[in-house]
Amino acid sequence: MACGLDFNVDADSGAYHGFYDIWVAKDSAGKRLMQNAPFVARPQDAKRLKAGLPVSAYCCWNGGVAMDASLCVLLYIMASLMRVFLFVFSVCLVDTCSNV
């Protein structure tokens, strides 16, 4: 996952107010990023950030992911076949009382 780092900077004074997405951004260990440097809990990640190098992320608000889509296609096909099966055979797998 690739994530940008968003910082709060006052438009008028240029004052720095810290990293913005602290409620969503998490490092590769699943820990929230901190508002101020070093931003990450793991020392090796802090060292990479300080050097301007990328670090792994678990999640973030403005992230991008590259992945093999074959699993998504397979799940879509399986779900489509299940819908056809349920329609053709009028099968109800769960009734309301079973969920109580």
C-alpha cells in the first residue's frame, strides 16, 4: 500500500501543526501514526522516513493498492453462480428465526 502524508499547515502563517490523518493511518504493525515526528512507532520505519524512503503501511485514508485481481474475479463468479442456484431452486439458506 502506498500512502501520502498529509500535514496541517496554516495557510496564512505557514505554521506546521503536525500530521493530519492520525485517526486512519496505521503502520505495518497496525499502530496509528503519530501527529509529530517520527510519526511511526518502529525505529526502522522512523529511520527510513527520516531518509526520505518509503515505509510499509497497513491502512490510510488516501492510499493506493496494487494487487492481483484474479481472486476478486473468482469471488464474483462464485457469488453469481450462488445467486443463480438460489433463484433456480428457490433455496432459502437462513430463515429469520435462525438468526435470533
